[in-house]
Amino acid sequence: MIICGINAAHGDASAALVIDGELVAAVAEERLTRVRHWAGFPARSIMSCLATAGVRAAQVDAFAIARNPRANLLPKVLAGLRYRPPRTLVDAWRSGRRRVSTTTDRLADALALPPEQVRRRLHRVEHHPAHLASAFFVSPFDQSAVCAIDGFGDGVSTSLGLGQGSTLRVDRRVHFPHSLGLVYLALTQHLGFPRYGDEYKVMGLAAFGEPDYAGRIRQLIRLAPDGAFRLDLSYFRHATDGVDMTWDGGEPIVGPVFTPKLEGLLGPARRPGDTLQPRHEALAASLQHVFEETVCGLLEALHRRTGLRTLCLAGGCALNSVMNGRIRARTGFEDVYVPPAAGDDGTAVGAAFHLWHQTLRQPRRFVMDRAAWGPAFRPMEIQASIDARRADLSRLACNVQELPDDDALCRWTAERLADGEIVGWFQGRMEWGARALGQRSILADPRRPEMRALINDRIKFREPFRPFAPSIKEEAVDDYFVGASADPFMTQVYPIRPDRRAVVPAVTHVDGSGRLHTVSRRTAPLYHQLIEAFEKLTGVPVVLNTSFNESEPIVHAPAEALDCFLRTHMDALALGRVAIAKPRGSGASAARPPAGS
């Protein structure tokens, strides 16, 4: 049976294809439209998944949509009666329902299928069960506690329950207007980061401050003994005043969600572009501190109810890798699984597996232990992209050569890294999820402390406080990290051993932590081979890894990789087996200060 899972009419639109219970392809629409967090209908992603699998649209047996406007109708009505939402919010709800209701026609148009044929095969899956399914049904656990935390979806912000075999049971929900995701969004906006998805910047900034405002931020959230919570809604606009939102055909836009009372509590909001002050760092640290204690309290209550040691976590808040790394130390859970696409894009996978397992009662047979589910490109396609930019490559005096095998490719790349160059790494199938995991990555030498500032300034053109991740051989994790478990999806942050921080300063955050990315010989053989080649030259089984992009979604196709390489100060590019290098000293290395400075 062929199931196409779809996240539409929401941010991070996406599609996935599951055949007989096995995931075969998954793509976020932003990678194809080149617009961050693209919201709307994922027509390109659907076609990409079908093309990857070699499946015609007419062969798809079912379309699973991760949205059900009819879910939780009673809580929605009660919230409407209690909070009397303004007409702007009511209109936004109705607009959202209309977008979802037109899914059949948009899907039929995109696939050139009769609308009635699509309608017969359409299944709606509530947003939060799709989140939970995106984690549990692809996890290695036969039984697990499950939790999803986000802003809102189908009127719910938090779901907790139990997964067993091919079934999911939700036994606790937190409904609109109470949401931890909305708290983090409000403070993110207050700190001067207004774009959709900017919460990760606040998480990075938090490491620079102390939680001096934690007591004040706790006033926003009222905790219950069972781990549930409610917000003091006088600090938020969404329930009574409404929030301007744009959700279709481009980057999502969300207006301010906090009221002037929040500024009275925490001080004036920072304007975007203003210099970050110690107060802002302290606010970020305080938000992160309160967020962690609230989520860990909620999860500990879930642990007591289920008595289980395993947890599957999803939802936009599960992208908070700092919090994820503390779950094992602060709750009774010993094994935590967070999928690579924990946010709304992941609900496309979740909807498909929810239909296959929960609805059709099919047994489980698939574990997501790797993230390479996007498109790959053949050598002839890579060569065509190079030929199209031949004049630009010649103008920069780039050396272009095809390497004979993987050994030569890894050796060439490792030598460049060890020499202090910054290398674009474009290999195999594109990653699924928010992180670059060795398929579409920019790599550098983690031993050089200047690399963090250099890449932020000369390659990424972004805030200087933003950290980079260590990709490390799985078998070397205990030598470099404290209390860590394998994490192939870069979803958890752990302390780096004090005696190793000076060895890998470029990937050690200011608080001594690192966002762990473990690389397995079994699931990522080429990337593992590269790290081994680097280790042979340097004695260090770690490379600095960041996403292959610059103020855009992670690159998808060879042409985009070449564009990024040519317009930034990257030194070299490994594009499949084709090695491209700017003249020594003409890329980022020309601007590099002396090692150790």
C-alpha cells in the first residue's frame, strides 16, 4: 500500500511517502521553493517524493493530511465562549478551515487526478496525533511514553500518552489558549527576533546569560501538581485580541503575541538589529531555564503515570536541543527518541504512519535511524550544474577535478579541513528535518577557535553568538561528552568533557556544551569515513558541522550548492565525487587570523 503523508495549510509544509510500512521519501517544501518555513500546499514536495520512489500519482492508495479542523470542537467552542475572541481571530480560524477544506481540489490539480478519486482516498489525521506518530511509530521502542509540545495545532498545544506496538493513546491534552510554545514565541519576539522559527536563536543566546529573570517569567505560567499548566493570559494577545498571521503561499508571518504588560514585567522589547545587552542574555537564559523546568515537570509526571523508561518526543518545542539533553538527568526517562523532523514538517511522516498503524492496524517494521530521505542527484546532473557555472569557476581560478573513489574524496576533504579551509559537503540524499547531518553540510576544523567567528562572519553572515555542532564518530562519544547517548539527528545538547574543550574549541559553546551529532559507520558510511580520514591526520574524531546555506533554506540541488560556494568565502566544495577548490588563500582562509588567536 502506498500512502502519501502531507502537512499543508500550515508552516513548514511537507510531504512523505510510505510504502507497505516503510518510509521511502520525505521532503520539506522550503527546500524546493527556497523560502524558509514555507507555508501552504506542498505540491513540489509531493511530486519530489513520487519521483524519488518512481511512483505515479494514480498509484497512491491514500493521502493522509496532518490536519483535522473537526477535532476538539467542544474545547474550541468553550474557548470561544469564554474568551470571546475578536472577529480577526474568528476570521483567521475560518480562513484556516477554508484552506484545509480546499486540500482535495489543490491535490487533484497538482497531481492531475479527478477530484473524486482524491476525495475517496483522503484521510485526515489530527495535528498532535500526527506529531506523536512521527516519533513513536518510527522509533526503536515497542512501548514508550509519548509527548508532543508546540504552539498550537487543531486547538491543542500539548499531548501526552502512551504508545504500544501499533497503537497510540493520548490521555492528557492542553488546549487553546494555553501553550508553552507560545510563551517561547512571545519572549523570542520581545528579544527582537520577529521571524517565524527564530526561537532557536534565543536558545543559543541563553548560554551567554544567567537566569536572573526566572522568577518574573514564572509569573507567566501556572503549574499544577500533575505537570499540567495554564498561562496568565493577561501577558498574551492571542486569546482576546487576536494575532495577525499569514499562512499560505510563502514564509509564515506571525504578529506580536505579547501585551504591553509583558514589557512592564521584563522591560522594553528589543528592536530587531539593536545591540544585544547583558539584560537580553539574562532574559534568554531565564526563559530557557523556566521552559526546561516546566517541560521536565510535565515529563516527570508522565513518567510517574506510565512507569516507563522510554520517551518519544515531538512538536516544535522538541527542537529545543538544550532541553532535550537534560531530560535523562532530570526525569525518570533513560532513553529519549526525538525524530529529525520534530516540527510541523514531521507531521507528514506522522500522518502517513498514523494511518498505516493506528487506523489500518498494520504491524510495525520500520525504524528511522537515519535522516537521508530527500532527493539525490546523479553524476550527470552534478556535471551539468558545474558546466552551467564554468565561466564563474574560471573567473575565480577554481580547480575542478573528479576524484576516482570515496577514499580519494575523503582524503582530499580531510586534508583541506586539516589545513584550516572551510569545505562545502554535498553528498547523497538530502536530509529530512531542520539539521544538516553530513549530506548538505559546511565543514571545518573544530580544533581552531577562530572558526566560529570566521564562519559566522564570512560564510553564514549571521549573529556572532550562534554555535556550531560537533559531528563525532559514534564510537568516540564517551571520550568527548559527559552523560551522552548516541544521537544521529543532532537533537540533544550535552556537556563536553572539560579536558576536551580545548581540543575542539570551535564546537564548544560558551557554557562548555555541544550539540551532539553522532555518526555511525552503518547508517552514514561516507561521512563516517571522512571523519576517520580527518582523525588519521589530526588525532581528533570530530569535524565542525553546520548547515550548507547562507540566509536561505539548506541547499537542495547541486546548482544551489554552487551558488552558495561562489557567493561566500568558502574555500572548497565536495560535490559528489567532484572536488572544487578556490586558489589557496583566496577564500575564508585569506581572512583567517592565526590559529589560537
